[in-house]
Amino acid sequence: MTERTHAMHERDEPVDHAHHQPSDGAVDDHTNGARGSEHGAGEDHPGHGGHGPHGGHGDQPDRGGHAEHGGHSQHGGHADHVAQFRRLFWSNLVLAVPVVMLSAMFATLMGYELPEHPAIRWIAPVLGTAMFLSGGRPFLTGAADELRSRRPGMMLLIGLAITVAFGASWGSTLGLLDDQLEFWWELALLIVIMLLGHWIEMRSLARTTSALDSLAALLPDQAERVDDDAIVPVSPDELRVGDVVVIRPGGSIPADGRVVDGQAAMDESMVTGESRTVARSVGDEVTAGTVATDSGLRVEVTATGEDTALAGIQRLVSDAQNSSSRAQRLADTAAGWLFWFALGAAAITAVVWSAVGAPADAVVRTVTVLVIACPHALGLAIPLVVSIATERAARGGVLIKDRLALERTRTVDVVLFDKTGTLTTGEPAVIDVAAAQANDADDDAVLATAAAAESDSEHPLARAIVRAAHERGLDVPRATGFTSAPAVGVTAQVDGEEVRVGGPRLLEEAALNELDEAAAWHDDGATVLHVLRAGRAVGAVKLVDEVRPESRAAVADLHARGIEVAMITGDAEAVARTVAADLGIDRFFAGVRPGDKSAKVRELQQEGRSVAMVGDGVNDAPALTQADVGIAIGAGTDVAIASAGVILAGDDPRSVLSVVDLSLASYRKMKQNLWWAAGYNLISVPLAAGVLAPVGFVMPMSIGALLMSASTVVVALNAQLLRRLDLRSRD
């Protein structure tokens, strides 16, 4: 019977099972401060891949419905906006076809005649009015908001254009204004194009899943509170300080607390970033959202709700999200300047034409200026580039969530990698075996013996040892009588002899000294397990969090581009120094607690650096949102993915280079489109105002409108060139 199988049979009492006590006690320093007891903090753990908010444990229920724990979802709002703009776009597109085709000015421009039925002339005004009231409403509302905030931007410019076009068109239709001012077709095209641009934009925003909801999903749906020796299921929201709760093997901690009964190896990687499971026993503190991987516990609640460490991480994520959301888009800035330019040009036009004694021409020219300034191309300049870049990136395994993150990546001069699960696999691996000098057996025999004893264990270190033995093609003997002791090790009978495998506590019990090789292994930050046979130490096994083979190429490529590479980890300094030296990383931050990761990002930013943070855990979420660009490894947690602006669908850190390439190319296209869109207005508005009238040239409104639509086509075609971008293979 394995550890987990045995644990599953227990009902009410905590169950003791073994996790190996590591030999590197110093690794504990960075978890959550002084714990007041010894830990198994030196253990490697696969953590990030298997213990996400939705699984990793077959005996756990789905935790998908935890929004009540967080209360901070924005996903629904974005989805509502997507549905709104999608519905408005398609309905207004249907209306726009007859409006354009039955517009008198458009018919004149295209050289065809409208039917002479008297009802025909009213179709464009009636349907155009419907479009103005329905499709134009979001822009008019946004324009009013920009007026109230005294910050003119895209919405005010669009609102001004469609309002002037609507009023002028009705004036022309009713015979109150010149026939040149019939703009129903232009009004229809403007509304449809702007709805399309905003639909694209909202769809990009809605692709994000709320990071705060994902954080809340770490908490269990239900807690088991001890009431007068009875076990009562309650909501975690009902827990109070002083309550005692039962934690089943594989279950999550519902609130911060202190262990009052039992021992277990805790997977804290999703909160602390520690790559190894940590032994917790009576008197130790445990954190909400962490998982008891092998044994049951009884925990006295010491903090609930907003006082928990998990809630603190939620606040950090929320603060960083709110801070970054205030950034202004390039198109909004351009639209703000264009608004004042168009308004000033219109005022000057009205004054000058009135002054020269042509009030009728003054009206025509002024309205022409205001309508021709409407930002067809400007409204699509950014969203279309982002949309095509996003599609292009997705084919290369890079998912772009944040429309601003893509543009900011080009300015990054330091990339800060999380260690566990990003530069490393997050799983322990055997990298060395040493046989005792007094032992007749060689290294392979030591590994085979250890694998035999560990065969029935589900501990990550045990799986690593068994996997290493199979990879070497060793003949692993059968073991019987398997038992385990928490934080000590495992015991089994192999070939008629007692074999024990474990950490420093095992050596203490057996009154034995560690092998000479172990001292150097400790300096590397490795986990050291000793193998005892018939009461004698026959050898030792060295295990570390395995470095991804792609990480070296990623660091080298970034250096080749003049980008500094840094690393941040919750692991001890010895572990961090070894990994940094192996990969050629410029500097590292070790022993960093969850709440301090975002502070390290701020430190770099205060040095004047533009920081890209690459991570995959819950503890990385605040740092991902604090960074100028947050890049999540797709194999990581929902929280990290939701907090980042860029997601790498795979776990290859070399994909960061693809993001840089795409950012530079996209930024070039954005600048080109903005210059074309805004530059067109800067030239066409003065011409429409009649600046060349003294030399006999006044641009007709019809020509200006056609050129304005042509500018939209140019912007769209220029954005399409992004599809040719070759994101070079990282294989």
C-alpha cells in the first residue's frame, strides 16, 4: 500500500507519511520567516506543473467556482463589451449597406442614378438615424465622459465627427443646407469602421481570465471544522480565528493557521515559490492555499479573509493592475491632439470664410473640416496591428493578452526570470550518486538499492530516484515491507536486508555521519539523501531542481541583444548561485518572499530599467503585474497567466526572444499607421478648409471623403504586412 493510498483510507485523524527530510536546512530561510521548528524545506518538488488551482490531485474536487472568495472579477465586464460591440457591428453593417448605396452623394460619386420613387430618398436618412442612435451611442457616451474629465481623446473626436455629419446630413436632406453636406454614407462608414475597431480591442481585453479569481480558486470550496469532536463541513468564509480544521491528504489549507496535530509535507510552491516541499509539524505555521501533499493535519486558524497571506497577494495584484491600467494608448494621445487641431481649424475656417463675405461657403467649409477629420484610419491603426500581431504570435506559441504589453516589450533592457518552473523544470532530478568508500558496491548498485526502497513511495524525490535508475537501465530488485516516517525517510526489505533512504534526521536516528561528498553537494544547494543498508551508510544521492536545456540559449540570445538577464527565487542563496553560474546570469535575488518579488521589480525600475518579468507561479503574480511587461510560462498557474500581458504557450524560455522580435515589428507598424492616419488629417484638413482657395483650389468634400476611406485601406494593408514576419525558430 502506497503512502497516498494508505492516507486515503483515514477518515478523521491526521495521517503520518514520509517526506524526506533534506540535508540543506539553510534553504528554509526564505519561506515565511522563522518557523520555530525544523523543516523539510530542502526538498525539490514538481509543484508548478501539478498543483494548479484546478488539479494535480485526483482526490480533489474541481475548484472552478471560487469567485466568492475573491469578489474582484473583471472578466464578465469585458465579455459584455465584446458582445455589445459585436452585436452593434453586425447590426449596423446590415443597415450601412442600404444607407451607402441609397445615399445621393455616394451615387453621384460612383456614377449611378437612384430610383425615382419618392420613398427612396428617405431610406438613407431613416436608417442613418437608426445607426446614429444605436451604433453611435457608445461613442457619444464616451465623448461625454471625456468632456466631463476634460481629457479629449478618440471618443470625443469620433463623437464630434458623427454628430456633425448627422446634423449636416439632415440639414441637407430637409433642404436647409447645401446638397454638398449630405453625408449619410460617410456617417454609416465611420460608425461601422469604429465599431469594428472597438470590437477588436474589446475582444483582446476579454481574453484575459481574472487573476484575482484564479488566486481565490486556490482555496477549497469547503472546510472541515472540528466542533465538539465532530467534523462539520463549512464554507471557508465561516471560519474564525481559533477554529480547528481537518486537512485531508492532498487537501488545501482554507485559512492561515498553525498545525496542532499531525505532520505533512506541504506544497507551498504556488504561494512561496519554494521548489521543494516543506515539512510542517505541530507548532508550524501554514498558509491558506498551500497543499498537504501526503498526510493529514489538524490546523488552528490564525487569520482569515483579508488578513491571510493569500489576500495580501491578491491586493498586490490588484494594485499593480489598477496602476498599469492608467497608461495612455498612442492612438488616444494622437486623437486628443487631432481633436484640438480639427476644432481650431474649423473655427479659423468659419471666421476666415465669413470675413471674406461668403457665409454659405463658411458653413460648407467648416462642416467639411469637422467631418473630414473623423478618424477612420486612426481608429483602426492600433487595434488592427495588435490583432494581426496577436494572430501571428499565436502561430509561434506566443499569446498576447495585453495590447500595451506588446508595445512596451521593445523598450525592455532587463529580463527577470523566476527560477523554479521557468529556468528550471521545477522537478527534482538525480545528478550524482556516491558510494561509500567502505562499501563494496558501486554507484549504480547504490542507486538501484535506493530505487528499490523508494518504489512504493509517491514522493517527488522517490519518483526522481526510481526514474534515474530506469534511465540508467539498472536492474532494480523487488522490495517488501515498505514503511515511511514523516521528515525522516522510508524503510523496506531488499534482498533480505533492511534498506533505509532519507535525509539528516535518518542519519541522526542511526547515529551515522554523512559521506564526505555531501558537504560539497550542500554548497551547491542540492538535496542529499543517504542510503543505509543493514545499518551502514552505503552511499548518497544528489538531487537538484533540473535546469531546462533551453535556458542557456535564452540567456545567451538576450545577452547578444544587449539585454541584461536577472533571476529571482524563493530558494536559498546556494541554490540560486549555482543556477546563475551555470546559465551565465548577470545577477540574482535569492530567498525572496512572495510579497517581496514585486518590490524587487520596483527596485530595478527605480534604477531606470525597463523590466520584463517571466514567471509561472502564484507568487509571481504581483511581480508580473508590477513589471513593465509580464510574461507567463503557459505551463504555469492560472494566476500567473491571468496576471501577465504575454503568455508563452510552451515552457521554452527562448520564446522571450520571439516576443521582442514581434514587439519591434509591431511598433514599427503602429508608428507607420499612426503617421499615415494622423498625417493624412494634417494635410487634408487645411485643404478642406480652403487654404489653397487664393490660388483657385478648394478640395471638394466628396474627394476628401473618398481619400479618407482610402487612408483606411492603406492602414489595413500596411498592418497585413505583419503576417510576413518570420519569428525565427528557437529549436
